[in-house]
Amino acid sequence: MPQPGTHHFIELAFQIAPDLHDLYIGLLATQGIDSFLEEDLQLLAYLPETEWNEEKKQSLHTMLQERVGTLPLYTATFIADRNWNADWEATLQPIEISDRLLIIQKSSEITPKPGQIVIEINPKMSFGTGYHATTRLMLRQMEHLDLKDKKMMDIGTGTGVLAIAARKLGNNRPILAFDNNSWAAENAIENIAENHADDIKVELLDAEEDLVVNLKEGYDLILANINKNVIDRILPVIRKYAPGAPVLLSGILVYDEPWLKKLLKRLGYTAEQTIYEDEWLSSFIKPV
């Protein structure tokens, strides 16, 4: 039997076509699943073994049937703890976010373009490698923001890639990066050290339970690459306790843009810029 404290996982292997991967990643993220591996004819999703129970299974089934009208063929397999870093590094390749930003893994043999900023990310089972559209959208938005002199909060930091990018893009103030996943927090600390990104504080915190006390410290910009359900719950809190802070959002499917517009109007935000990739969007919002 799995032992407490070990990192055993359940692998959900969905037999779906590649053009449906982004949609299912977004839907599964609403169930708290945020680690994925895309293959030609299947999508592999991972969640801690302790979280897979009959209630979770039924919730997943109901959500998929409601949102896509069917339950795709899938298998659930127990995956024992192993060296996830080695597994990920074997499949990931360098990715060019733009002419200005390049994400690589350790020992990557690639020559960056002149002046290109290089971020080294060596992921564990963490979201935020740069291989998902939501992360790329956040980074592309950040390239065009004035990050200097901004005290920043990175909610759901994953690998720490956004906090690291902020520092390399000119931010010179303290950054609080947090996640509710212990592996993500550990991995973010490792990646921050590898990139020599100073003054980034990584905490193991819950985006909802621990938000108010941290917002009271005062922030000039908040990053939230999470999912619709969490955004729906925390954005009113951010508006109340950080009323003047702009927020950069992602993790929202394009199908949910009408919902986002209604939420922003109700809370008194305006979308300064919204960009899209595949079935995802990222919106930079400011208080009215």
C-alpha cells in the first residue's frame, strides 16, 4: 500500500484526439488536476493517489458529461513514486516563447538568439513548464508590461516560471510566489535558485484560505494562471483587499470569455488586453 508522505499518483489516460487536448486540460483543471502529458492519441492526466476516490470519480464524470456531452474512454492506473524529474526531462524540449524569451531544460544544447532571455526550468510534476498555452500567454503578456518597481504576487506558481520571468524582465521588487502543492513549491525553489533570481519568496499556501492575510501586505501586480473556478472565487477577494492592483489572468477557456466579462463588470475591472492561443485566453485587467 502507498505510504503517507510519498508521491504516488493516479494516471488517467484519456483516449482522445490531439485537437481535443487543450479543451480537456481546461476542464480537468476545474477538478484540481494540473499535471499533464500529451501523446498522439491520448492525454495523460496525473493527480495524487490520495485524491482519487469515488466522489472525485463521480464529480469528474458528471462534469465531462455536462460540458462535452460524453464521457471519453479512459483508464485509471496507479503510478508508484519515481524520479519524475528524469521522466519529464526526457520528453521536454526547449521552447521559444518569443524572440525575447526562451525556456530550456538543464543540459539543453541550444544557442539563444542575440539578446534573448533564457529561463531554465527543470519541472517535477508541476504545471508551468512553458509547454502549455496558458503559461505562454502569461509570459507574452508580461513581456509588454512595465514590471519594474512592482511588488508582485504569483498565485499558483507551479515551477516558478512566471516569477523567474518577472525578475529577468526587469522586476526589482519582492515577489511572493505560492502554490498549494508541496512538489510545486519545492520545484519552484529549485528553479529560482538555478536561475539566480533573487528576492522571490516561495510559500506553500492555499489560493483561497491564505489570500486575505497576504493581500494586506500590499501588491502592485498579481499573477494568476489557475482555472476558472478558483478565479471566480478569489477575484472578488483580490478586488476587496487589493483594490488598486492590476491582475494578469490565464487558465480560462475561450468558451468562458462571456463569463469572464460579466465577472469583470460586476467587480469593477476593465480588460486592458486579452490575447488568445488555441482554446485559451489571457486577460490583463485593471480596476476601473
